[in-house]
Amino acid sequence: MTATVALTGAAGGVGTTRLTVECGATLARAGHDIAVLDAAYATQGLAAYVDGGVGTDLTGVVTDDRELEAALVEHPADTAGRLALAPARAPFERLARAKTAGAAERFEDRMAAAALSHDVILVDTPPVAANQAVAAATAADRVAVVTVDSTRGADALARTRGRLQDVGTAADAVLVNRTPEPEMVTEADAAVPPSPVRRAADCPAVLQPDDAFAPAVAAATERAVGVSLDLEFPEGGRLDGLFDG
């Protein structure tokens, strides 16, 4: 299995970064080698999940035309597969250069290169309004839109669908975050309840499987990536049929 998936936030603040990390850890727990790439240059949230400082970051790779391996940091998670993160952590001047059309093309190239050495590439993608977000959404094999169950979340989802159509692609899955049973976003393919942990340092929470959050993330991961996962959860947790959108 080789797949590239853009987990695209319908709006800022919907928890796309954390959900992307949790999905990556879920796949690694199932034995897959995973790379998580940070296209959310403005917030640079993925860096919070990396122990210690960030040396060469992803913006340095796409602006200085370096290989992706320079930015990949192995996560210390004890999983059957590997989990590597490529965060963005850069000054404003380099962030500006990383958002150019040329840098976006190099981002696409690095996604393709990562597919040669990893089973799944997950891209933490901001709302589709910048070159690198467009590159991630159009170059990925699949697009999963992350939103929340509110009027704002439903409106943002509709707007994101339109933007994806404008750039020649579409959503393969809709993931509702922080809500176990969505009511406003009726077209959701999977729903994830609030995380049982608050700090990035305590993530990924799925590495200590419970009977609610971890199986919900696994179901969302299946829908986003288009795979079936063979994972066990504590009694009461379930994966098959967890959420039928």
C-alpha cells in the first residue's frame, strides 16, 4: 500500500494537525511506515509534536531544494511501523518564500519522493487558500476534509468543497472532529470525539488505546486513507461500523 492523503482543514482551529498525527500513529500501530508532512506553514503546529528542537524544517527543504530526509524526524512512539514527522518551523522571510508557486512544485516533488520510502504520506493541510495547500490537495491520491459540527463547520465544509472543485479535485472523505455524533454536518463519513489528552506532549493518545477515541480515530483513518485496519481495542471499543455516514 502506498498512498498520499491531504487532511485538509475546512477552517482554522478545527484540530487538523492533531488529528493528522493521531491518524499517522494509528497507521504506524497497524504496522505501516508513515510520514507526516506539514503544509500548514502559518501555524507550524506539527513542530509541537517533535521532541527537542527542529533543525532543517520542511520550508527549508522546499526553498533550498533539499531532500525530504533532511526534515524528517522519527517519532519515539513504540509502534510496529515507523512514524516520521516533517514539521515547518521558520522565520517569516522563509515562510514567504515557501508559499511561492516554485516552492509548491517542490513540495509536490517531495510528496512523490516520500511515497517511495513510506507506506502512507499524510499532509497536514491548511484551508485551500495558499500555493502549498493547493499543491497538497491536487497532488495527493486522496483528500479528507476535517471540520467541526457547527454552523461554522458546515459552512466551511461547503466552501472547501467549492475550492477543491475550483482546483480540479474533490473530497474523498469528510471527518468531523471533536464530536462523537454530528448533527450539523450530516454528510460526515466519520466522527472523532474530543481527545482524552490536552497537551501535544501527551500525543498520540491512540498509543494507549481506549474504547472510544482510539477506535474512532481508526475508523476516520480508514475512511481518509481508503484502507482496512486490523487493530484491537479495549472491550467496548469497536471499529467496523463505528460510524455510518
